[in-house]
Amino acid sequence: MEVVIVPDSASGGELIAEAMADLLRRKPDALLGVATGSTPLPIYEALAAKVRTGETDASRARICQLDEYVGLPSGHPESYRSVVLREVVEPLGLTPESFMGPDGTAQDMARACADYDRALTEAGGVDLQLLGIGTDGHIGFNEPCSSLASRTRIKTLTEQTRKDNARFFDGLDEVPHHVITQGIGTILEARHLVLLATGEAKADAVALCVEGPLSAMVPASALQLHPHATVVVDAAAASRLKLADYFRATYAAKPAWQGL
């Protein structure tokens, strides 16, 4: 696992956007897994800016969802399909045909989960998966005690996660109780995992993810199992890391050809 400590969220967004742009130069039809929420917005803004200036060609890129609320119609402004189309697909100049995600309104939810897992495999697998981290250490919507071998499935949200997400709705009562999420085992199949965390509220979760024991209680700690996982954090989110000075020194000495 590589840990990169950046000055602020904008710096982290630019760094990750450049890694995505470099991937698209090498593999124009790369499948990019995206996360929702406020944390990854600087990434999408920086990547869209590169596309607008012609620095990056994303015309053949493919986009896939990490998770989706159960029960929200696809046209609901806070369905993750709508959010990804609005914040990623449209700014990159892509069409909805370049996008794939699970069906949160399916009659047979178990089948919808299995179908999405299979669709990711049939698409050649995710080349780069963006991740955020919850204050309780969850990734995707894999809440604490999720199996580290889990596949795409239905999960019940904790009250803390629902409270964290209530800011996107008109109150807590409107936040769904269930989601479809890629399982930890599914996430670990991506070729490159990139987690961005900012703010002191994420500091404890980041420390447990990076330096704590591998544990289902901290689902993000599963990144320790991945051969190419990158954790990008601002100074506040890095404030509980015991090895912060080492991580800074390692990144400062990193050769440019190695990339993110």
C-alpha cells in the first residue's frame, strides 16, 4: 500500500486525476470505477478540466458505479446513477452508453447483484476503482463486519451512515435503509484501488485502514491485501498516522517514472 499525504483536497484531486489521465493514455477504453459523495468531487473536476483543454481524451472511457440505493428510481436526483451521470459522465463528455451500474429498482435484488458482478467481469474488470472511506471505516457500503470475501450484494445502512448522507436529502427520513454495493471481494479485483480521504473526521478511520490490523470491523483495512492500493490523504486525515513522516519521505523520494 502506498500512502500519499497532500496539502489539501484540491491537490489530492489533481494527483488522482492525473493518474486517471495517464491510464487513459495507455488504455483509452479503461473501465473507471467511481465513488459518490463530496470527497471525490475535486478528482472529477480536475479530470473534466483536462478533457476540456484537450490534455486528456476520455472519449472511449467507460464508467461504473460502486454502489446504488435500493428503491430510488433511476431518475431521482440522489440516486447514484443520477449523481454519476451528473458529476462524472456528462462533464467528461461521455454518453450514458459508456456507463454501467446495478439496478436498485429490480424486482429480484439477488439476481440484480449477481448480474452486476458478472457484468463487471465480462467488461474486462475495473482498471481503476476510486474509493472513499466512512468514519466507521467502510468502503463502498460495506459496513463494519462485512465479509472480506463478499461479492456485490444488498446491505443495510447503519444509522451513522444514514445520518452522514442525510445532507444530500431533505432529512434523515428520506435516506434509504438499503443499498446494493460491490462487495469487498469484488472491489479487490480492480487492478488499481485509489482511496481519497480528507478532513480530521476521517483520521481515525484512515489510521485503522493503513496501520491497523486486517479486520472486518474496518472494511477499508482490506486494502492491505491488494497489490496496487494507493491511499491519498490531506494533512488532517493523516493526523493519526504513526508513520506519517515515513510516508512523506517515501513519496518525496519516489521516481517520476513509477507513477501513482
